[in-house]
Amino acid sequence: MPELPEVETLARELGMALVGRSIVAVEVCWPRSVAAPDPGTFVSRLTGRGIRDVRRRGKWLLLGLDGGEWLLVHLRMSGRLTVGRSDAPGDPHTRVVFYLDNGQRLHFSDPRKFGRMVLTAYPEEWLGDLGPEPLDPDLTPERLAEILQGRRMRLKPLLTDQRVLAGLGNIYADEILWRAGLHPLRRADTLTREAVARLHRALREVLEEAIARRGTTLADQRYVLPDGRPGEFAVSLAVYGRAGEPCPRCRALIVRTRIGGRSAHFCPQCQRFEHRG
């Protein structure tokens, strides 16, 4: 599933390709990709609308339209957005196609059919439960400490809870905890002030580095840029997907386990499990 760096990269790249363009036609190939309104209304309200903005909130893409409405897109497990010529070869997993006034199309492909689109004038009705953005300047180490205070959740499920912090998933939660030297099973309410500072620093470093390298494209190629290019952060992954390989920091073997139904990758030497509280 694309996470914050991938969705941020898509927002920036799509912004350059789409802002100033108009949607001249919409084709819904699989109706359940449209969560709201009904597909017929979705098509009629989008046709002829200009695109004035593209941004990100958590793992959602937000396309601002003339007239004040927003097209919200969540790619979920396998969704992909690409921009290309209208006469490009078809994709058997095509779910929605937006035809643009310059002869190109915005193409939504989704093999697993979990991705969803919403057309709304009130995006907060869909985004209101999201927690703060990890890269927001207002998320200081002190504010992060306040968020973690009193929470008995383990760090891995806490970091991937969109109501706590918006945009993180398995890949970057593992990389952030490794960078901070914190075990994924450590309880949030046991972190010292120094540990919270390390976690805050790792959050910013990992996410900023991943955005600079346009996100992580794994072997399944589920995430690519709108023009089909891969993201380049995969070569920088320290622990995610590297079970049995040596830790880049201490050379101990990376371990993979499951926590709350999610996989977690960590170094048992660098990320010792400290019992506190």
C-alpha cells in the first residue's frame, strides 16, 4: 500500500501534470471503485470540471476542482494512478479513466479492487478522523510526547494507526523504529523524553529521505510514479523486507515477526526490548 512518501510524490507529480487541465469525460469500469456519490452522478459532476489543486492528506490524494468540490482518492493495497495518452494500450485492471482536455488520460488501475474514490464538497467528512501529519512543523518532540503519553499501545501498531499519525504504514513504521533504536513491541507510554526525541528525529529523517527519492517501489511494482517510473528508496531500506539479512548498523540478523496482524521487521541487537513502566 502506498504510504506517506509515495502519496506525497504522487501529489507533486500529478500536480504538475493535471493542474490547469479539464476533465472532458469519465469512464467508470468498476462501479464499486466509486464510494460516493453513485457512479452516474460521479461522472456527470466531474465532466467539464477543471483541476485547480492536487495535495495529500495522510494516504489520501485530494484533487481540488472548479466549483469547490474535491475528488478524494485512496489507493489502498494495489491502486495505481498514471497519466498517459488516450490511445495507450488498455490495462485489464482499469477501474476508472479520466479523459483530459489535452488528449491525455488519468488512469486508475487496481488489481485487488480495494481502492476508492469520493467526490465531495466536504472532504473533512472523510478525513476528519486522521491524526496529525508526521512532517507538520507543529508536531514537535513535545507534541509527540503528549500524543504518546498514557497510551499503552505497542509502537508498531500505534505508528500505523491513522488516528494517531496520518500516513504511516508497515514500511516506514519499521524503518523509523530501526532508525530510532526502538523495539516495535515497546509500549508507547514507557518512552523516555530522550527516546521520544529519537523517535521524532527518525520520523522526519526517514520520511524526508523517502520523499526525496520519490518513495519505495518494491518487487511487486504496485507503486510507480504517474509516468511509470519506480521510486528509488527501496535500496535504502534497512530492515523492511530484509529478514535474515545483516543489520546495516550492527550486522546482527534482521528478524520478522507479526504484531497485531501486521508484519514487523527489526534488529534484535539495535532495537532491544526494554521493559519499563
